[in-house]
Amino acid sequence: MPLPADLHMHTPLCRHATGEPVDYARRAVELGLTEIGFSDHSPMARDDFDDWRMLDRQLDEYVAKVRLAQMEFPQLTIRLGLEVDYLSGQEGWIRQLAARHPWDYFIGSVHYIGESWDFDNPAKLSEWKKHDPYEVWSAYFERLTQAAKSKLFQIIGHADLPKKFGIRPAQSCRPLYQTFLNAAAQAGCAIELNTAGLRKDCREIYPCAELLDLAYRRSVPITFGSDAHAPAEVGMNFAEAVALARSAGYAESCRFTRRQHEFVPL
Ligand code: ZN
Ligand code: FE
Ligand code: FE
Ligand code: ZN
């Protein structure tokens, strides 16, 4: 089987990635991928919210860059998505974004605890010292559960992102995983196997095998994403991710066209 679609990749518009969509597409073709999707960090309602995403006025430019890659690589299926930060109260803004272009999918990601701590930002690492890890995990999964319930997203991104720096709670997080997965199953949204975790201190795919096993039992569909912030990262460690998915029981993954899903054998 060919490798599954890589549905999570960025562009320089987010200010912390390199390479144009055409460069990511070229790399995908080199690797023999048949489908990719762009999911750069979406604008927030306020452009001064943080400094690691595209500005509102750049949304059309983003779409144009993806369209250019589609024209230059007609042999490759290239999807148009966004990685959207979920914070409560942003639902109206996210619906507005959804109406602006014919998106194939939105990845809903939680990078914020509260309104101002982007806990996966290396610049905010010292904030971790002020919190018990389990408190962070609990707040994170509570928000992730709300994201799934909102039905704004086709895919939930890197579902155990708080492990990024290798800081982990002492107690079991299983009940948090279960609550989240029940919401995902009910809302019909997928989770992604995100290989960027292998390139971080946690040295592990997001999500962990325990969460993925529970997801399979709850019939939550999966997608794959490299979370590439450079062309060389496209499709990275996908063989390992497919092996992990298979070991959890999965035999198919999901692809999206205009927010409609379709299953593809693994
Ligand atoms: Zn990023
Ligand atoms: Fe993310
Ligand atoms: Fe990302
Ligand atoms: Zn991401």
C-alpha cells in the first residue's frame, strides 16, 4: 500500500516554517505520496493574539499558495485545510473562517491552557514549573473534549500535545482520554497520528499507544500528519506511524473532500 495522506503541514505564513507549498508538494512526490493537505496555523480574531500564525489579511494568500501547488503538481492530490486553535468563545470566529473558503478539513488543535499560556511554546517552558503536570493534562483534555463536541473540526490535532517536552503526570490519564474519545466518537471527528512528537523531547508519536488503543475500541477514525514545518519533514516517520496504527487494530485511515470523509485502506 502507498503511504497514507500527510494532512498536516505548514507554510512560511505562520512565521516559524520554511519552504513554500510547492516545495512540500515536490518532496511528497519524491516520497511517492499520493495525497497531502496543508493545515497552516489559522488567523485569530485579533492579529496581535500571538506571533506564530498567519494574519487575517493573509488568508487569501495562503489559499493562493496551496492552489499554485495544486496546479504545479496535478499528479498529487493536495487538500486545503487549516490548523485552527480551539479556545472557548472562539466558535463564532471559527465559523466565519469556515465560510471564507471551500476547505477540505479543519484540524482542531489545543495549544493554549487558559487564554494566554501556549504550553507547547519553548519560550513559555518556565510556566510549566508553576503547574502540576496532571493539572495541565486535565485542563488540556477538558478543552480538547470541548473542541471535539463543537463539531467545528474534522480532525483533532496531536491529541496528547502536553507531553511535548517530556513532562508527564505521575497518575493515569486514562479517564481523561476516555472522556475525550467519547466526545470525538459522538461528534464523528477523527484524531491524527502526528509524527512531530518523534522529533520533540517526548520522542513519541502523538497520541500515545494507550490513547490510540482506546480510540480504536471507540471506533474513532484516524488520519496521519507529519506536522512538517519544512519540506524535508513531509511524510517523516510515516512507516512507524502506520505500524502503530495497525498495532492498535486500525485497517483504514480517513481522507477529506469539502469536509466529507472517506475511508482508505491502510
Ligand atoms: Zn507550528
Ligand atoms: Fe499544533
Ligand atoms: Fe501544526
Ligand atoms: Zn500542529
